[in-house]
Amino acid sequence: MTFVFFGGKGGVGKTTVSSAYGLKCARAGLRTLVVSTDPAHSTSDVFDQQFGDEPSPVDGHENLWAMEIDPDEEVDRHMQEIKRAMGDQVSPAIVNQIDRQIELAHRTPGAYESALFDRFVDVMRNAEEFDRVVFDTSPTGGTLRLLGLPGFLENWIDRLLDKRAKSIELFEKAAIGEREARRRAEDDPIIERLQERKETFEFAGDVLRNEAAFYLVLNPDELSIRETRRAIAELTEHDLGVAGLVVNKVTPKPDDDETGRGAQYLRDRCRTERERIEEIETAFEEPVVATIEERVEEVKGSLLEDVAAELDVTVESAVATGEPSQ
């Protein structure tokens, strides 16, 4: 199983590019799932079809499925699951207090990414029926926090497991009946829960580092370039390499015989963008795998087919090896 991610700051066109790539894979005969984790949920707009939390066939496109994960619903679901798990492990006298603490925790920074991460991993674990899973990720900052969780939390959970094991060992030593104490150690629900979480993060870290290809979408402007540079640095910090860059929303050049203020504005804009594209091609080690012009209309239907054709990513080799086509 191979997973492909298209990231970038909000508004650069990740949904268009990820949907076009998904279509490209489906046209090549691969059973392809496009997953939106972006709150804007533009995937439904691209295909003129409403999608939900489970994969649905995309009308008119063989081998193509799509789904949209609602972050707010995931946060609520995540909170309810934790409440149920804690309710089984503590006395009824403190359940209400724990519920209040859990609700407060889910209003803190990171709760969104943590909840979305669980659903994100669930999709990867249950994607056996698909040859390719394409993620239209959320804006860069949130995505990097999401993808950076495995390495951080694996170590954190290891420490919690060690402390929990030591506390039970002390309980055993203090217990009158050692057999009963050991039975609690073996069946301790908190250790079991922590171990499950640790395995989840280990699975995610392994898949992201060994079975995934990452592409960043950017526009030919200084802000987007700076954001992309930061994204590459942070992905690299987490041992997640970037296979290529997609420069999107490039202004089309006016015809040579066009005159007037509008034509002059377009020529000036194109010249500036050309300088930015040259900067991207020379300053980044990652190759540019597509330069996609801005369309007048929303990209859907035949226009999506055009964008798919412009993506210079070989469906087989680029996804299987994490390397761009040559």
C-alpha cells in the first residue's frame, strides 16, 4: 500500500492537485481513494458530488473513490471515546470531574490534530482494498503537527508505560496477596490503553516514513515560497522527505498582439512570477513536477482532466519509490 500526500498553505490549490492526481491514478487502472482532511471540504465541489466520512464511488469515474473527514466531528468523537475509556477505569465518584477535565483538554491547542490523527491512521489501516490513497491535507502548519506526533508521542508513551509499571510493582510489594496484585499488573487497563496508543503511533511513523510520498503545492509568490521552505525543513526534521513541488495558479501570458492596461498588467505579473518560478527551480533541491496555469473557471470536469495531464508524476514509479518522474 502506498500513500500520497499533497500539502501546502491554505488556498494554494491542494484540493485541485490532489483530486487531479487521484483521477490520473484511476485512469491508469489503480483503485484510488482521495481523502480530504481540509475543513473547507472542496473535494465535493471539484467532483460536483457530496462525500461523507466513508469512501464513496465518484460518479462518472471508474476506479475512483472519495471521502471527507469532518474535523469537528472527529474532535467530538475522540472526546467521547476517551470519556468511555476513562469511565471504565475509574470510580463513579470522579467520573464527572474527569469528564470536565477531558472537555477542557479538547479546547486546548493540539486537540484538533490529535483527534484528526486517529481518523487519519484508521484510514491508512483500513485501505487494503485500494491501490493508492491520496490525501488532500490540511494547511501546512496543522499537517506538520499531525505528522510530527508519532515520533514525539512514541517516546512520551514509553515513559508513561515505565512509570505505570513501576507504580504497579510498588503496589505488588505492598500487597498482602501477591497473586492478586500480579493479576492486576497483567490486566491493567491503563497499561493496555497506553500500549495500544504506542502501537498506533509506531504504525503511523513506519508507514509515513516508508510507504508514503509527499508533495508540496505552492503559488509563485514570496509568501508561498517561504512557507514551502519552512514545510520542507520541518518535514525533514521528522525524516519525511519531499518528492516534488507543484507550482499552481500561474498567470497565463497574454498574446503578443494584445495591448492596453490589462495586457500590460498580465505581462508584468507574468514576469514577476517567472522570476519566482526560477527561484523555486534553483533554490530548492526538490524538483518541480508541475507548473499549472490559473483557470478562469473552477477546475472540475474536463478542466480537471487537463490538470491531471499536466502533473509530471509517473503514477507507478513516483508513488512506489517516492521519487519524481524524469
